Amino acid sequence: MNLILCHLCGNACGDGVLRCPRCRSTLHRRKPDSLARTAAFFFAGLIFYIPANLLPMMYTDMFGSGSENTILSGVIEFWESGSWDIALLIFIASVLVPCLKFLVLGTLLVTCRLRSRWAMRERSKLYRLIEVIGYWSMLDVLVVALVAALVQFRSLSSIEPREGILFFGLVVVLTMLAAMSFDPRLIWDAEVEHA
């Protein structure tokens, strides 16, 4: 039908139109330099994930005893103190989900680069999963803020965010940008080439 969908508002535009009449964004058939941009965001996020796990996320001072916690040491501390629900939430949001996102994005990048026809439908579903997960990625940062607010209400205790939270926030933003810059139509390009 020679229509181009606007990537911003979803408006169907004619083939010769350069700008969307609804939102005025530039129209293009594909996301420009999708693989290169996705790879750049992916590797930057992967690099920042290392200090996000090694640097302390928060400083906790409970009744005069202070300690700095990384993601995993915080999970262990919450688990040992009986707050297994918060420990599980932090582990899923800070360890499991980012690792899953890196694994899926890496798989998508490699298979699209190699023009693989392997599990195309499943890879499309994985991409949609990563898009949905992206909206919940800031959950860990919100958990630290919530825990800080709850601890501040207790007397003789305080909690402060540390530099690890900055790196983790960057990881979240970079993986979201990687997922947004990936063009899922690249998954199906191999099928067109082999047809």
C-alpha cells in the first residue's frame, strides 16, 4: 500500500511524505542505523553494569552501626533480617531482569547481524518482552528510595543512596534506549533474503 507508519505517533502516511502531518516527526521506512545504535547502547549499558554491581548502592546506619551495601550484599542483608520479600524484589529487579535484558538484546544483535533464520517468531516475542520489561526497569531505584523513606521514619536510623545507584540508573536508561533503537523487522529480514 506504500504507507509509512510514523515511529512516534503511529500515523499512516503516504510514501512520498517526509514529515508526519500529525506530529511533524521525520518519517523513514526503518530505524536508521538500528544495529549500530542498539549495539552502542547495549555495550555502554554492559560496561556500566559492572560498577553498578561493585559500588555501594546505599549507606545504612541502623542504631549507630553503619554499612554500605552493594546490590547483592543488600539482598543478603534483607534476606537475613527476615525481609525476604524486599530481598526477592531487589534481586529480581536488579540482578535477574538486567541480566535477562542483556542476554536477550545480545542474542538479538548477534542473530540479526548473522542474518539467522533461527527461532524468528520466538525472538520477536523476546523483543516484545524486553519492551514491556523496560517500563519496570526503574523499580530498583524506586525500591531504594522507598526503603530510604521508610528507614528515615525510624529513630536513630538513616539511609543514603550511594554512587552505585547512579550507574544502575544509567544501565536502566541505556538498556531501554537499546531496546527502543532496535528495529524488530531486522529479525524477519533473513526470511526475505532466503525466499
